[in-house]
Amino acid sequence: MKKAILYLGVLLAVYMANAQSVKQTIDRNINTSSQQIQKQKLADLSVPFIELVSAVRDENAKAFIVKVKAQIKNNGNEFAPASKLRGFVQKATGGVQLKMINDLISIPAIKAGGVYESEFTFSIPFNLQHENQFKLLVRADNTYVVKESNESNNSSVGILIGL
């Protein structure tokens, strides 16, 4: 009889340990699922399109004046509040070093799945870019006011500008 009670006690202990492990697994799966659902609900800004409209060398302003047409798209499932767009220059040959252009351009709020398209003008001082050929790229939400599901896709490709 003592062996039977001991055996039942061991079985009960194993059952309880297993039940706790199953509960933790279920809780972890629920937390992961709710985080994934929450992430899917966020806004997600990207710049899928950019093209050069005009580029001139302005000796009086001591700057390159570059106008581009670009689209800012909200790929997310949530409204993206108004934000700022910024331009960056890069050597024509590429590389990782980007030089920030001081111009911050206001972008209106964009609904989930929506696209904002406009022309943007940048004044790039000669002392920022010493070469007459360079790449310009733009980054949406450069001041990080939009809570996004993916912060790594906010920049456009670089477009080559030669003056």
C-alpha cells in the first residue's frame, strides 16, 4: 500500500511539473502571438519611388539645388502621423558614409496603405559635397516620430546626380 501511495505521489508530481511546463509554453506562445499582432498593426513608412526632376549649381547660394519627385508609402496597418523627411548625399561610387542635408521637410499624415507623392527641393552646400557627381537619397520619418513595425526600410535608393 505504501508503494502504491508513493507511486501515486510520484505520478502526481510528474503530472504537476508537466502541467506547469505546458502552461508556460502556452503563455509564451500567446505573448509571441500578441506581439506579432501588435507589430502588424503599426505604421511602416518606406520610399519606394524617387526620381530626379532638376539639379542646378547655384554659385550665389554656393549650393547644388536639387529637386526630386518621391513617394512615401505607409505599408503598415495603422495611420502614420505627420513626420519629417530628410535628404542625404553619398559619394557617386557609393560607400557607407552619408552626409546629412540640413533641410527637414514636413510630410503629412498618411493613412494605412496610403501613399504621399510630392516634389522636394534640397539645397546641398558645396562644402558638404565637393564633387560634381554624387548620390542623393531621402529618408522618411527621419526624426522617428512614427512608431513603426520596420524602421530599416525608411530610405530610398540613391539617385545619381551629375553637375
